Amino acid sequence: MIRNITLLFLAIIALNSCKKVEGQGGSSEIVGNVYIQDKNINGDNVGNIYPAQDVKVFIIYGPDGTLHNDDYDTSYDGSYHFEFLTNGTYQIFAYQECPSCDKIDQPVIKTVNIDSKKSTVVAPDIVLDNY
């Protein structure tokens, strides 16, 4: 009897101490759009923004990560989505040209929070400079 109570008590403590981290295995999704803004050599905008087609968008699980966990190619309208995510903070990014960065592309990063299960969170637009 005491053994059963002890095991039950330990099981309750173990279940309550588990904290699910960001990542796959949930019921929420992040959706968003990527656009391109053409720039001239001086960095001035040329024309209007337009959808970024077939551009890789990356996701990092957690606010402090530096390595991407998954990626998605944008559709014809610049849209993307990441499905089956748990509650937490995510970083969504895509790379843009950086003429002053010595041939290294520069990430444009947006932070997104999922606060409830079975939700669809719309990420801020990612606008990539195109020189």
C-alpha cells in the first residue's frame, strides 16, 4: 500500500515537472508571407514589393537557437507555413542579399510566439532586399 502511494506520488511529480519545449508534436501552425523589395545601388527602393516565389524560409525552435530545425519553400504567392508546432517562441527567417557583407547573405529574422494549442499564428511579413 505504501509502495503504491509512493509510486503514485513520484509519477505525479514527474508529470508535473515535464516542460514541453518548442518544436514539432503540437497542434498549432505558423503561417506567413515573404516579399521582395528591389533596390538600386544606393539602397533606394525601386518599384513595389512583390511575392518571393520559391524562397527558402527557415524555422528555429526556441528563442535562443542558432541552427535551423526545418525549412519550407515559399509558394507562388510568397506564402509559407510550418505545421504541428507546440506552444513556445520561434524564429522564422530567410536570407537576403547584402552588398556590404562581402558575399555573405544576411538573415531577416522574425520572432513568433504560439500561446495556445490548435492555433494559427500569422507571422510578421518578411521583406527581402534585392540589389
